[in-house]
Amino acid sequence: MYLAHTILQATLGFMIASATGAQAICNSTSLNTTSFNYYNDVENQTIHDIAIKFNRGVCDIGRANLMVDVSVVPYVGQTFIIPGEVCNPDWTSCVINGPGTDDCLVGGPRLYYTLNGDTLWKIAGRLNMTVDSIKCGGDGCSSKTNCTDGICPGGGGSQYSTNETIPAGQFIKIPMCHPSACDIEPYTFSKGVYKDLADKYGSTVGQIQMLSPTYNYSYIANEGGTAPPIGIAKNCRLLSSNYTILD
Ligand SMILES: *[C@@H]1O[C@H](CO)[C@@H](O)[C@H](O)[C@H]1NC(C)=O
Ligand SMILES: *[C@@H]1O[C@H](CO)[C@@H](O)[C@H](O)[C@H]1NC(C)=O
Ligand SMILES: *[C@@H]1O[C@H](CO)[C@@H](O)[C@H](O)[C@H]1NC(C)=O
Ligand SMILES: *[C@@H]1O[C@H](CO)[C@@H](O)[C@H](O)[C@H]1NC(C)=O
Ligand SMILES: *[C@@H]1O[C@H](CO)[C@@H](O)[C@H](O)[C@H]1NC(C)=O
Ligand SMILES: *[C@@H]1O[C@H](CO)[C@@H](O)[C@H](O)[C@H]1NC(C)=O
Ligand SMILES: *[C@@H]1O[C@H](CO)[C@@H](O)[C@H](O)[C@H]1NC(C)=O
Ligand SMILES: *[C@@H]1O[C@H](CO)[C@@H](O)[C@H](O)[C@H]1NC(C)=O
């Protein structure tokens, strides 16, 4: 028992030493801190793939390009800024970790417009809602269990399975919580990704997206161009704890 304890301590000590060692060996003078423009010529290549290819963090690339979300799949022909290498590439702080738990959208609006590579799973994450609530939205289904079959009429997402790619440019009706509200303001988007704005202002990535539906990224803003003007949803809240769902 005593021996096992000693070995465990020694192992932990080694792990801590190598973890701090890994940081110590990042010598910033040996990094390539030059940023450059990358022309995407590979279909369905994700920002994640590009980040691995150039040894950058996925969030560093997302923020350098004022992206809606790093899970939006680039089109062939789009140009992205690849920022300089850093000692601690950011792979996590901008990532939406999957669907939420809400069964309706707090404060609206009504229609979600799909971006390249969207799936119900990604949309649910961006709206902090469950996948099932989006599948059923706007479909006039008599029961929530029924609409997963894709047999409901209406404009919700019931014809798609959870991780099926939905073509870009489709409107999906999103069920809304009633009564609820957001404040909407014009906003000059000059820094970060939408998650930074959503976290700061009390809305979701999807709601900000719904207010400027065709915007997906801008590398040009960081090239001396104009920062994109967008609408921002702020302070989204239920107006009563007793709310109903407007499908
Ligand atoms: C970092 O690298 C440079 C050039 O390779 C070297 O001159 C410098 O001593 C290194 N610094 C540390 C702290 O290792
Ligand atoms: C740094 O990256 C840029 C852009 O890819 C490249 O042109 C340059 O040669 C690189 N510099 C070094 C020292 O590797
Ligand atoms: C890219 O993804 C779309 C949607 O999933 C698919 O239809 C298409 O075949 C893919 N193209 C390639 C080259 O993988
Ligand atoms: C997501 O929904 C949960 C449950 O309603 C809530 O506690 C959380 O603050 C929401 N997060 C965001 C980012 O809106
Ligand atoms: C779903 O609902 C429709 C209309 O209410 C009904 O005709 C159909 O039988 C239901 N399907 C299932 C699998 O429950
Ligand atoms: C959908 O994709 C996500 C992320 O890759 C995965 O975690 C989840 O299990 C998938 N869901 C289904 C129903 O395939
Ligand atoms: C996304 O951005 C590109 C380049 O600016 C643009 O061509 C495209 O129409 C945008 N919108 C959608 C929905 O993909
Ligand atoms: C909640 O709202 C519904 C519809 O507006 C109403 O019929 C019901 O009495 C309310 N319940 C409570 C507990 O206030």
C-alpha cells in the first residue's frame, strides 16, 4: 500500500513536471508570428482542419476572421486570415459544446437561415435549445414525439436527421417562448466571434445570426476594410416563469 502510494506520487510528480516542461519549451522567438491569407480551395474543409494544417488554434482563426461560429464550413473560394503562431493556441473558448436544454427560443426571432454545413445539432447549440424542439418547430405537430419521423407539415426541421447537412440558405422555423423579449441594437462587429458577443450581451449565437442572416465571416475587416455592421440581440429574457411555446 505504502509502495503504491509512493509510485502514484512519483507518477504525478512526473506528469506535473512534463506539463510545466511543455510550456517552458515554447520559446516565442521560435514561433512564426507572421499572419497570412489562405485561399480555401478544398470542398468541405473545416476551420478545424485548417487549424491543424497550419498549427493554429481554431478559435484564433475564428476570431481573426470575425466568424459567426467556427463550425460554419468555409466555401471554396473564400479567403481566411491565418494569424501568427502563439504558444497557447485556443481550441476551446469559442466552441459551442452541443445542444442546450431550452424547448423554445427566449425572445425570438422566428426564422433561422442556414449557413454552409449547418445541421440541426449545430443549430440547436447556437440557439441553446434541444434538437427535438427545433425538429418540431413550426411544424404544427400534434405531438412532440411524432415529429421526429419527418411527417409533419410546415417549415420546421423535421425532414432532417440530427447530423444531416442541411443545404445553406434554407429557412427553419424556430418555436418561441411566450411571453419573452430581447433588445435589438445596431452594432459594429470589430472583434471576436459571435459567441463572445452572445456571452457578453445575454443572447445566443443563433439569435445574433438570425438578425443578419447572410453574414458568415469577414477577413476583409482585418485587412483594413470596414468592420461589418450587424444587429445584436441583447438581454433576452422570459417575461413570465409561466410561458407557453409558440410553434
Ligand atoms: C529562444 O530562442 C532564441 C533563438 O532560437 C534563443 O536565442 C533564446 O535564448 C531562447 N530563449 C529561451 C528562453 O530559451
Ligand atoms: C512564416 O510563415 C510565412 C507564411 O506562411 C512564410 O512566408 C515564412 O517563410 C515563414 N517564416 C519562417 C521563418 O518560417
Ligand atoms: C461536401 O458535403 C456535402 C454535404 O454533406 C456533400 O453533398 C458533398 O458530396 C461533399 N463534397 C465532398 C467533395 O466531400
Ligand atoms: C442556456 O439555457 C440554460 C437553461 O435555460 C441557461 O441556464 C443558460 O444560461 C443558457 N445559456 C446561454 C448561453 O444562453
Ligand atoms: C403523427 O401524427 C399524425 C397526425 O396527427 C398521425 O396521422 C400519424 O399517425 C402520427 N404518426 C405516428 C408515428 O405517431
Ligand atoms: C451528432 O454529432 C455530434 C458531434 O459530432 C455527436 O456528439 C452526436 O452524438 C451526433 N448525434 C447523432 C444522433 O448522431
Ligand atoms: C457567406 O459569405 C460568403 C462570402 O462573403 C457569401 O458569398 C455567402 O453568400 C454568405 N452567406 C451564406 C448564407 O453562406
Ligand atoms: C399559465 O398560463 C396559462 C396560459 O396563459 C394559464 O391558462 C395558466 O392558468 C397559467 N398557470 C399559472 C400557474 O399561472
